[in-house]
Amino acid sequence: MFPVRVFVPAIILLASLALVAQTAPPSASFAGTWFGEIVIHTQDGKAMHDTAVLVLEQQGASVTGTLGRSIDQQSPFTDGRIDGSQLRLHLAAAGGMDFVLQRDNAGIRGTATGKGVTAELSANPAPGLVPQAQLVQEISDASRRLFEAFGNCDVKQYAQFLDRDLEFYQDRTGKTGYDENLQALKNRCAEGIRLRREVVADSLIVNAVPGYGAIEAGTHRFFSRQTDGSEHLDATAQFTNVWTKASGQWKLVRIISFDHH
């Protein structure tokens, strides 16, 4: 047996280590896409405000990625590393700047220094912010799957693409929400009415809403499908959709449908 004078301090030491392990904060992750603002101060006292987008990948203490004013205007940085609670990196573009960044509850904050300039940067998570070509593909795919479910009377699948806080504004039916739109689809399908949606060629516009999601707009047509397989044009309308990817999947939060004819 251990002598009491050795065994008791050992218990105290182990308990202290366990307490430290439980209370020590986990190392913050910098991985992800971030959108915010950078304010650059020059030696003559001028301040220049611009947007800032960071795309970061982290493996242990090593961080790689890019930084720029938009998701489609990115420059790779070097020497990305976690130093304690700070992320340090060097951006060769724009004359060269050294960044020291930290995580907080909201996002990333920090400073940068370069030749004759200093800067402050702040950015928040932007999960839906991707290059334009990818954004168009993702929104087009989500929209296609949404209206396939709509046309096939698959209410459960249709609901997957609608946010619970949905607001739908229409020039015929007024303002409706999530529950009302699901019920409207159920009623239409119960009456045997099935609609096929078609986007008018070259009318589609998709733009990012940095830090939130995307705006989709265009002209579409709806065709009423008969039981014998024939179709006839039911309506043509303009649409503007606001999408978010906050939950990890694209969902509609606002729909504006107008100019029905």
C-alpha cells in the first residue's frame, strides 16, 4: 500500500486535473465561410470600409484558405496557424497584411497590419455563401426539387423546402404562411389538380445575400396536368424567392408571386 502521506496528495492532484479538464474551454474552430467588414486605416488618417469574406479550413493548429472582398474575389493566404486562442495568417495580396484573429460568440474579430496601414476585421458565419456558379446550381436544384414535390403532391417532401417562418405574398391570394401553403397543396391534390412548373428560358436570376442566403427571381409558367396526360397552360407569373441555408439545407423564407395572367 501507498503511504498515506503520498496517497492522499495523489488523490487531490487527480481530482484537480479532472476539474481542469472539465472547465477548460475547448479550442475554438475557425473552419467555415465568414462574411463581414474590414476597415482599413491609412497613415494620413483616412478610413476605407469594404466587405470581407473568409473561407477557412482547419486541421489541428493548421489553417488554410482564402480571403477577399467577395466569395468570387478571393486570394490565398499563407502561414495560417492557431497560436493559443488566436489565428495568425499572412495575406500577400494588397501589398501584404498580417492578420491576428480571434473567435467570439458571434464570429471572428481581429486586426491586421501592412505597409503604412492598419485594419480591423469582423465577420459572422455565412453558411450559404458559395461561388456564383455553385450558388446558381444549388438554388436551381433546390427549386426543381421543391416544385417536383409540389407537382407530385408529395406534401412531406414539399414541406422540407419551406421555412417554418415562411411568408408568401401573392397578388391573388394575399399573404399566407407555412401551414396555409401545406394545406393549400393538400386541398388542390384532393381535388385532383396537379400542376407542372416551368421556368421561362433566360429569365432566371440568382444572387447571394451574404451572411443570410440567396435571392432567386424570374418568370415561370404552370401547366395543369390532366388524367389522360394532356396539359394546358394554367398561369404565367413573376416570382421573387428568398432562400436561407441557416439549417444546413436551402429553405424558402419569403415568396413574392405576382403579375399572374
